[in-house]
Amino acid sequence: MSAAGTEFDHNYTAWSACAVSTTGARPKVPVAVSLNDTSQLKKIPMPVQLTLRRCFRCGFMKTPDAIHQSRYNKSNMADAADKFTSSKLYDLAIIGSGPAGYTAAIYAARSQLSVVLIAGDTWGGQLMLTSEVENFPGFRDGILGPDLMAQMREQAERFGTEFITELVERIEFEQTPFALRLADESIVQARTVLIATGSQSKWLGLDSEQRLMARGVTSCATCDGYFFRDKSVAVVGGGDTAMEEALELTKYAAEITIIHRRDAFRASKIMQQRVLNHPKIRVIWNHEVVEVLGDKMVDGLKLRDTNTAAEQTVKTDGLFVAIGHKPATEFLGGAVKLNPAGYVEAIDQVKTSIPGVFVAGDVADPRYRQAITAAGDGCRAALEIERYLAEQSAPAEQLQAQEQSA
């Protein structure tokens, strides 16, 4: 194999150049692998597995014509771009390509609404950074996060959803149809809008943290705690989120160390008591993580005393960063009502303060943040959007035809 982009006969194939450059060692297996063949994938060393999964994001992933005929990045979305014309009026524009957005697209497009999904500059949401997903119904043996997103996207495309891999910079809410202005200066017009942009975990901002992402560094105990059975793990944070993560991890890990930069937690008293009284949990006060240690997987942390600047090293098999989440709402410009934490304030579960603008998923959910709950929100939103449009007027294609004939 001589270059990235070489086609193979597998359903999902990847070239391992980025895996080699990241792990520093060439895998002793063929580099053309089927990422939906679990038995084949498990033969590959874990660091290479995890990097290959992330190849979806860096553009080395190839899929058959039935899915996308592209690398899922902006420079290779010619087929999707050909479908898109700024003069078209859609019934629904979905912003976001995680489980909420894809589920809404499946339901809405299947109900014969014209749907465009604006995926952002990278598609698939937070599950693109997740390895094995074992708690999503329908997959007895689990499924890789990128595989789950690929299947959702394929299903949405099957019913006619169109895709744009671009960022929404702002939305003109003053009149309908709504006008969504994209980063490439194109405009999407739609009768309704679904905000499904999700939220992102706040990270420590360390190069070593990013290098070992999904190799022991994670931000979701519910998602990944099971993979640390009988191991030692660390949690960074001092709020309720950190307490919840630590308590969740007690179901699996042998030892949990909470690292906090202050001498007291910010969490509620009851959560503090549960953590401090748990025999599996210990706390390192007044310390911050300055480096995540490990070659191919996390094996330790370098800590710095926030008072004396003295450094120490602790051994751990995993790092759970629990310093909060940031909902992706900046592009809304304050037009849609947010709650004090910055999440979209949902009315009747999926409606917003603007008629015709709906919300689904983690961008309005600071509590659960699960793929399955986001998918459920997407279903509810699509059903409400269908009812809303039925109460308004004719479908978008009919309205557009009337405007052209006038």
C-alpha cells in the first residue's frame, strides 16, 4: 500500500499512516482492515485500533458508495455539495450530526419532509472519540462509536436527508423561512430549524491529554468506566460532575483518586460526603495535572502542588476529566433563550423561545448526556416539527413552486 486513499473491498477500510505516526510503531497486521468486523479488529493492538477509529475524523476513512463516497471531510464532500443549492427551501434544517441530529433526520425525512443536516466541520459528534459503545440498544456485542455514527448517517441518507459539512455562523431568526448563514458564505433556507449541536467536555488543555485521548483519557464514566474494571483511575475536578464520575467508577475500578486544585470541593455537601466516605476513593488536594504520562496508553500523571509548585508522579490506568461541559450555542448570538449554565432552555421538552426553532440532545441536557437520551430527544423533536409544519401551511417544495410561478 503506497498512499492514503487507496480503495479496498472491505465495508470500512483505513490506511494506518496516522496510526503509525501516532503510536510510533508499525502494527504487525495488515493495514487494510474492516472496522465493522469485530473479530478482525480485535487482532490489532489497542493503540492502533483507537487511532484507526479516529481516522474517521482525520480523513483516512473510506466507505462504499452506498454510504458517502467520501472521506467525511470538507474537501471531499463534492457529492453532498452537488445536492445542495442555496435557493432550495427545506422543511427542516438540522444543525449538528450526533445521535440527536441523525435520529431527527431519520424520522423527519421518512415522513416525507425535505431535510438538510448541517454537520459542522467534523461529523459524528462526541461518539467519534469513543471506542466501544456497549449500552446502545440493538448491539449485543457492542459497536464502535464511529461505526454507530456511520450507520445512523447511512440510515438518514437512505430516506433522502441531504448533508452539508460546514459550520453555521449565524441564523437570521427575524423572519421565516429562517436563513442559516454558513462559514463558506452560502445560505440555507428552512421553515424550521433543529438545534442539535451538543456540548463538549472541557479539557485540561494539555498536549499529552490530546495525544492519549481514547487511550485512557476520557470524560464519561458511564460510557467508559466498564473498560477500567479492577484498575486504578484518576478523576480531575471538584464539582458535582467529578463526584458523580468518581462514584460511578466505584462500580468498576479498584481505586479512584480525585485530583483537585483547591483544598475543598465545590460540590454539594451530600455528594462530598458520599465521596469522602467511600473506601475506594482517595483525594489529592491542592494539585493540578501538568502532564499525562504514557506511550501508547495512560500509565501515570505528573502533578504539581498549587501552593509550593513541587511536582510528583502518580500511577494510574486512566484519567477521567470532569471539569464541566460547554454547550455549543455561541452561533445563536443570544437570540434563543438559554439557561444560566448556557444550555438552550427547552420548552415542552424540545421547543425553544422562538416558534419554529426546536432543540434536541446535549445542547439542552446538562444532566444525562447519553447517546440514547439524545436520540430520544431527536425523535421527539422530529415528531413535534412534523406537527408544527402541518399546522402552518403547504410543504416547502409546494411553497417554493408557488413563489416561482408568482
